Amino acid sequence: MEAEVTGLRVEYDVERGIREWEVDFRSGDWEYDYEIHAETGKILEHHKERDWQEEKPMKYVCDVCGW
């Protein structure tokens, strides 16, 4: 099953004289960040990290009572 993309953000920026697109989004439990060269399409940087803000609370179950 494929996860949906949410929180998509795309910005155009110039850093160190290089024109680039900054793309951020969430998919499933992960958050992705990309910096893409605006002229060539080459990925300059990318990061993937667990999106802890979206994490569902853990459910604890007692071995003795079942709660």
C-alpha cells in the first residue's frame, strides 16, 4: 500500500549563486527534504527522517491484567 504525500512545500531560492528548488513533504511516517538544481534537475541534497510529530501514541498492555 502506498502512503499519500502531505504537507508539500516547494520554494525557489538562490544559495551560493545556485538557483534551486527546495521541496519538503511527508509520506507515511517519514519527512523528506530535497534541494534540486533549478536548471539541471540534479538533486543537490536530500534528507529523510522519521516524522515524530505525526506518530500515534503507543498502547501499553499490562501482562498481568491485560490493560
